[in-house]
Amino acid sequence: MHLTQSTVGRKILMAVTGLLLVGFITMHLLGNLSVFAGPDGINAYAEHLKSLGPLVWVFRLIMLALFAVHVTFGIKLSMENRAATPVNYSIKKRMKTTFSSESMLYTGLIILAFLIYHLLHFTVQITNPEISAAKLPLDAAMRPDVFSMVVLSFQKVFIALVYIVGMIALFLHLTHGLSSFVQTFGWNNGPSHDKVTLGGKLVAVVFLLAYVAIPVLILARFVNI
Amino acid sequence: MDLTLHVWRQSGPKDKGQLETYPAKGVSPDMSFLEMLDEVNEGLIKSGKQPIVFDHDCREGICGMCSQVINGRPHGGQERTTVCQLHMRSFNDGDEIFIEPWRARAFPIVKDLIVDRSALESIMQAGGYTSCHTGGVPDGNAHPIGKPVADYAMDAAECIGCGACVAGCPNSSAMLFTSAKVAQLAVLPQGKIEAKARVKNMTDSLQEQGFGNCTNHLECEASCPKGISVKFIAKLNREYMKTIGC
Amino acid sequence: MILDGKTPTGPIEKSWDKHRFDMKLVNPSNKRKFKILVVGTGLAGGAAAASLGELGYNVEAFCYQDSARRAHSIAAQGGINAAKNYPNDGDSIYRLFYDTIKGGDFRAREADVWRLSQVSNNIIDQCVAQGVPFARDYAGYLDNRSFGGAQVSRTFYARGQTGQQLLLGAYSALSRQVKAGTVKLNERTEMLDLVVVDGVAKGITCRNMVTGEINSYWGDAVVLATGGYVNVFYLSTNAMGCSVTAAWKAAKKGAFMANPCYTQIHPTCIPQTGDHQSKLTLMSESLRNDGRCWVPKKKEDCDKAPGDVPEEDRDYYLERKYPSFGNLAPRDIASRAAKEQCDDERGVGPGKRGVYLDYASAIERVGEHTIKERYGNLFEMYEKITDENAYKRPMRIYPAPHYAMGGLWVDYNLMSNVPGLFVLGEANFSVHGANRLGASALMQGLADGYFVIPYTIAAYLATVTPGTVTDEHPAFKESKEQVEERINTLLNIKGKKTVSELHRELGKVMWEDVGMARSEESLKHALQRIPEIRDEFWNNVNVTGSGAELNQQLENAGRLADFLEFGEILATDALHREESCGGHFRVEHQTEDGEATRDDENFAYVGAWEFKGNDKAPELHKEPLKFENIKLAVRSYK
């Protein structure tokens, strides 16, 4: 199929999967922020998700596929781009290229590593079993106590740091990614693009602040059990 | 003013090449960058050394022959300026200047600062035209073309094919070059008919020639001596999307 | 010998149509058996190679640049003429024909100019079909602008880059043929000899400029579209690589060089800043529509800032000398007047070779905004080169060699006196007479390439059997050996002077003695100096490096060697032409108030020179010019 081989086709695939993943992290963020509503917020949210049963798995498989496409082509394109520039300049001054656009591969890989950790931590619950929802007593409404798991986790400096680093990587990735998909979809029509780029950065900042607020506020004991 | 040049010297495609240092003394601020190199070469010839070879021809910024990365920026990085139009008054006495050729796998070095840009020719041959015959075409006014459309096509058509977009791009992609032609022809009634085949064939050729992929760094736009906008790459992307499923 | 231009007879309106019908054709299935070599890929060569390839001929094209798209046609700014009469202002094929003949000062062939005017309309259609983004109005129709030498608006343009856009159109057509396999393109290849077998052009010998290899190519016809020769002046508006070499090699093999003394000096160029100068940059002639040319009346004012020279001490010399045309006097007049002021030591700027072009009164009249709209890009270019703001301070301009009206002699079929050798575009002498009008060069290049040569070459090819002479013929080996020997000679001189030092010396002589105003004395001086410089070149030039590599010094040395022979022919032609016409001005032949005096009785002919060797005088052949449709008249600008 031309789409998966063409230089533009793959770019479009990167943009489409990237955009859908942004959609996911938006929903995920809204769910996560329920932690600030206390056990009745996030525990009810978790219970509700669980009640969806097989639908959760369908959703997870779709996410896995999107992620696989995004990561595979991301790595492949980066490798090709590296091969296309075999010799570096003795001196190279970038005029428009940004740190975030040049570090997409690295921030992407950090996000991948973070994601694996995140799944092991909160979904499979094997990195810190002693404070996992599976081991902790059920809450007052007889639901698994996700709230306590989250709060106890982020009160550990190391875990909070891992999440903060992961979110900074996501921020950098989105800083380029958000304006980039506008360009890839062909919606850039010249003068407006600087504003689009700025808008992308602002959205990335919102994601950063909102996501990082969770571990930071918990670590700072603004949220307690 | 007196300058110190660090110039890439490479005797042929197989040679490893290295930066060599040459003094440039008594440089007049009225000289163009290439005239400064001419003078350095005259000195090299007089002292029995091989002059530096570099591509140049029209020396008025339109032929697209000149191709040097100066202090890390294609064409020296001045807005809308080719090397041949860069003047020495933008430098200061005592400056160190690094001069290197375009670097990309698709542009093998021929000698010193000269590279082989035939990969760009292949992209053009893949579809950078309308398939009209000589003669037998309708009157020039048969298809009215609105002024904004004609202006848009002209903005794209200003590309001089120098390859600075490739030289500047961290991925060595020739997407700006390709998009300029795709966009120009895609908006004109004469070029629309073949637009789908054109965008596929030209971007495929770009890949075959060993250029990298476009990842929207937008460095090409900043490197372009003609100010070609990345909006044409966006246009190319739209044109490509129209081919999906065709 | 009296040359025959082989122009068709009968009424001029029917001449090209009749001729096209009379010419023989090549059977479509036979076309691929014919091999045609096209040298040069500018407007003429690119268009010819693409069109011939499309017709089915087996075409091989050559250019010295790394891409066919970079030929110097690309630098033309202004526009291209056509007799479309879109503005409804009274234009017609006949009017374009008339303006071109008159603009050329009655030194061009009527039939050739008629044909050019007739096909001019097809060119615009062709370019539009290729996707050339000509300027359009808001209703979507093609826009026109006025240009010098015409009272109608017939110039089509694409911003200030018309040449670029037309060339890219021809280049795209060529690229399509390369892809189709009908044209093989050899870039970075320089033609260094014409192979002539039994008096017929049968091939060329070239140097691969990357590897240094010398190769011969055979063809059933050779088409030269190799541009003009004004780099003989060293400083010109031509590209650095433009040379007379291909045409001169043909001349040395028997082709006649016609009217070499007709050179165009363009008045609005940016002046030289010092000895380091390598080329001159032209700014569109349209600048003179609003600018006023002046120099200080007193020598001692020349070093003052222009603003410090009071109005009464300024000499608006064009307005003074030509009250009715004023600053819009034709190119040759304006150029000569500027030179006169500088010769009178009243020039301004570095080296005192410059005159002011002042916009102060225009800005006062219409406002800076309007001036910016009209000439913004030119002012920007001027500032880039000179670091001066022309809105605040008058521009400095000076004339520079720009275009060669002369070139290899061709008949009506564009074939030279050597059968099988065709010459197109600026490289031939045909349609511009003694002076070319603005926006006519692009028209000629494309007319020759798209709409003339495809027909006329068939008439020749129909008379030859394809592939009778190939590169197995001993003449090819001989040519290759000659080229190699010449290169070895150049490399082994190992003298003291560099190629550009000697080129500058030649340029100085050509500019001073054979430039804008020529006299018997100056021309005789040039004819004495050129052989001296040539001798010095062959004894004292220093060409570094070897022949078997990319060697720009060797390329330049070869080109200069040809200029050193050609320059003598140019001066000889200028000395023999005892009249002033168009770009050729002999100080002995002017009216009391400095107007050119043409001598139709004795010089209404094409002067075609046969090169006989450096130690022998060239032989003059004449082709008389007949004017049956337009009455000979005196050009006046007062």
C-alpha cells in the first residue's frame, strides 16, 4: 500500500496516530484529575471503567495499534533521516529547527519507557505491590482503593520524579507534534502558521501543568489520604 | 579587513577531505563573498597552490548554481540572499569564516565546495511538468486564472533549485524543492489534470534519490534564498491526501 | 562571396506559411534514426531539444552548468513580447515586425523578423500550457506592460523574473523528454570543437568538466544555442561561464561570424566598485521611467554627497540633450551619454565611473509608497549590492555590456554556411539587426527553439541519410587529439599571470577601444593590443592543476583563448563598418549634435567574417539587405 511506503503517506500516518493519541491523553487527563475530588472521584471513575468489561479491551487494543504504528514509523523515519545525512557540518547553526523538533525520537522513546513503567505501576501493579489497589483494603464504598494507591505512590519522591520526567518528555513531544500535525494535514496557509505553532506550545503547556499537578501536589502533601 | 577562512577541501568524491585555513587579507567591504574567494584564489595560484573550486555562474542570485554553507548556514543565512549576493560588509575585521559544501547523502561531493545535485533533476523528471506538446495548445487566455492563484503559483515558481533547503534540513529532505513545483502546477488549470500522478511520482522520486523525510522542522524555509514558504509543503500534503484510495 | 539568406519570395505575410509548405518532411517512422546534437539548454536550446525529442528525433543535449535549468536566459527580468493585441491598443503582427526592424536600425532580414512576429503569439500560448505563471489581472486574463521602443503594450511578464519562468517552462518540457528517453542530457559538459566531415557538420568534441575526459559525439545535425559573447569585455551582465567558445570553434571550422560589432550596452547597471569586480548587475530599464539622470556641472562637486550639490549645479544631461525623450532615450543613446559625462571627469562614485539616477522629484510627485510599489524589488537589490538607500540618496548607475546582436551567420532556415550546423537564439545574428529592443531576446530564443527549428531542420535532414558518418570516422579522432593537445599546451605554459588578470587586460582594451564609442584610432589601437595580449597569454599564462579533473582555471583559460581570437574579429568588423547604427557607434559618423549616422548606401548588408587564422586577415562576405516592406528611415529621439 502506497500510504505505508511513501514519505508523505507515512508522515500522514504519524500525524493521524499522533492526533488520536493526543485525544486519548486528553480523556485520560480528565479522568485522572478526578483524583483531586478524593476517593469518591477517582475510585468511582475506576469502578465505572472496569464495569465496561470487554469494551475496555477493545479500546486497549485500538490504543496499542495506534501506538505501535506511531512508534514503528517514528523510529523508521528517524533512522532513514539519519542515513540521509551521513556527514555533519563542522559548524551548524539552526535557524528555525527547535530543540523539541530535533529531539522527537528521544522524547518519544522516553515516553515509551514511561508508558511501560506506568502500565506496570498502575495497571499490572507489580512495581510497588505493597501499595497497589489490589493489595490495599477496599474503600468505604467497597471499591478498589485507587485513590490511596495514587496518593501513596506519589508521596514517594522517586515515583513522582519518574512521572514528572515522563510528562516533560510528553510536553516537548507535543510542543512540536501539535503544530506539526497542522502542517502535515495541509492546514498551514502561510502567515497564520506562527500562531498555530504558538497555539501548539500553549496546549502542550496546559497538558504539562495539568498532568504534573497530580504528582507535584500529592508530593507536596496538598492531597492526603 | 582581514579574515581567516576555514574552507572544506576535498580532491574528489572518494577523498576524505578536511578543513584548511587560509588568510584573506585586505578584503573590501564592497566585495561580494565570491569575489573575496576569487581574490583568495588568485593568491593561491600565485603561490603555486590549487585554487578552491566552487559552483557559481550568474552572480546575481537567480541561476541557483552557488552553494556554500557559511558559518553553519546555507548561503550565509541572510534573508533572501544567495552566496553570490552576500557582501563582505556583513562581516567584521578578524572574523573566522567556515565554508563548507552542501552536505547530504543525495548530494555527493564532487570537489571542494562543489556537489552533485543531479538528484534534484530526477525529481523534476518524475513529474515536474505538464504533459503538453509543442504547438496545438489553446490560446493563453482560454483558461482565465485569477490573480491570487497566478500570484500563488508565481510565489512557488520562484524556486531556483539551489538545494539550500536540503542543505539546511536536519533530515536532508528535498520536500520544499518538490513542493514548490507540485504546488505551482496543482493550482493552475493546466497542471491540475496530472496533479495526482505528479505528487505521487515526485515524492516517490525524492525517496528513491536518498533524501530524508520531512518532519516539519521548517528549517528549509529559513534556509531558502528565495523565501519559498513551507505552506507549499502543506499544499503538497493536501495534494497527496487526494490520492489516497486512488 | 555574396551570401544567400534563402528567404522565401512573394508577399511577406505569406512567407513563413508558404515556406513551411515548401519544405520537405521527415517520415515519422524515420525520425528516430536521426541523431541531433543540441548544445546549450537556455531558451533556444532547451526549447529545441524538448521539441525535437517530442517529434521523435534521437536528441542529445549538452550544457556546461550542472543543470539545464541554470542557463543564463534565467536572468532576464523584463518580459517577452508578443503581438496578441490583448489590450486592444492597435498591436498586430505587422506592428511588431515594423518595430523590430526599426529598432534594429534596419540591419536585420525582413523575412526572419516577420516570422518571429508571427510565431510570437504561439509562444505565449505554449508557455501558459506549460504552467508558466504569467502576471494576470483580477479577471484572470494575461496582463501586459509597456517596454522601450514600442507604443503598444505587448510585453508579457512574470514579476521581475520572466526569463526564469520561461526557462523553467522549457526545462520542464525538456525534463519530460529526458524521462521519456527521447533526449539524453549531458550536464557539466563543454563543447570544445565542431567536427566537420567533407564540409558538413557531423559532430562535436566535448570535455567532461568533472572527470576531464574528452569525448566525441556524432550527429546528423548539430544545433548550437550557446548564447552571446559580451564577456569578451570581461565585465558584463552575462554569467561567469558565458563564452564565445562553442560559436568560435564553429567559426574556426568554417562557419561565418556575422556582425560581431553589434553589441548592446545596457544603461542601467550598478557601477563597478573596484578591481575585484567580477561581473556587473543589471537593473531593469523601467527604472528610467521615473528617475532623472544627472552629474555635477563642476568637477570639484563630484566628491560631494549628492544632496550637497545645489540644483543649479546639476547637469540633467539627458533632458538637456534630448528634450523630448529626456530620460527615456533609447538604450544606446543613454549609455553613450553617461560615458561622455564620465569621460568629461564629471562621473560620481568609486573610480568616477557612474552617474546619478535620482528619484527625489518622483517621490515628491507621486510619493515614496508608489515608487516602492513600482520598483521596490530593484531598490532592494540595489541596497543589497551597494548598501545605499535609493529612496534617500540617488542611485548610481553605469552602462554595461549586456547582449550580442551579432553571432554566427545563418540563413532563413537557421542553418549556417556549414551544412548541418544550425544556430539558434543569441548565438546567431538573425533578427535584432544592430540593436535589440527590450523583451525581444526571450521571444527570439523560444521562437527559434519551439517553432522554427522543428520545421527547418527536417528540410535539411530529409536530404541526408541518417548515421552515414559516426564517431568511427577519422575526423572524430583527429578532433579529439586536437582538443587534447590544446589543453596540454595550456597546462604546460606555466607562466606568471593568472587567467583572470589577462582577461581583465583584454576587457579593458575592448571596453575602452571597442566599447560604446568607437573611432578609427581606438579600433586600430585595439587591433594592435589584442594580438599582444594573446601572445602574452600563450607565453605567460598560469593554468594550475591537471586536465584529468574538475579544473575551473583550465575552463576559463580555454574560454579566454577564444575571446582573444574573437575580440580581434569584433574590432575588425567595427573598423570596417564606416557608419553608426544601433549598438555600433563610430565617432566619425555622427551628426553635429551627436546622433548616429547610418550609411544605407554602402552598409545595408550583413558583414559575415570567415576566420583564416590568427596571422591572416579574416575574409568578409556580404549578404545584402533588402527592405521591401518597410521604408528605410532615420531613427530620431529628439
